[in-house]
Amino acid sequence: MYQKYDFRKIRTQLFADKIYTNQQIIINRKYGELLIGFKTIEEQQVATIKMKINYFSMEQYKKRCDKT
């Protein structure tokens, strides 16, 4: 996970991509991990398809910033 992502940016990006979560988002900066809680297993499966391993990487961050 790229360091410039915070809760606000993560939640906004997920909403823009129509990935719906519950309120649980945990950022572990030490290991570069992001844990996202989903309301149902179906929503988690849809998010798994939409979100690739580099979804919150530096390259993706730059691409998203260039769009605005």
C-alpha cells in the first residue's frame, strides 16, 4: 500500500469503484497492509474481482491523481 493513502482516500476510491464495505478499514503501515471488512461474502467476492493486488499502489495512485 502506498503511503499517501489515508482512510478518506481509500473510502472515496472504493465508493467510486462501487465497492461497498462496512465501517471496518484497518491500515497497517508497518507491513504495508490494508484490511477491509465487508458486510456479506458476496460483496467480498465482487471486491476481490475488482481489486487487484496493486489496487492501492504508487502507480495506481498516480493514475488516479492524473484523472482529476
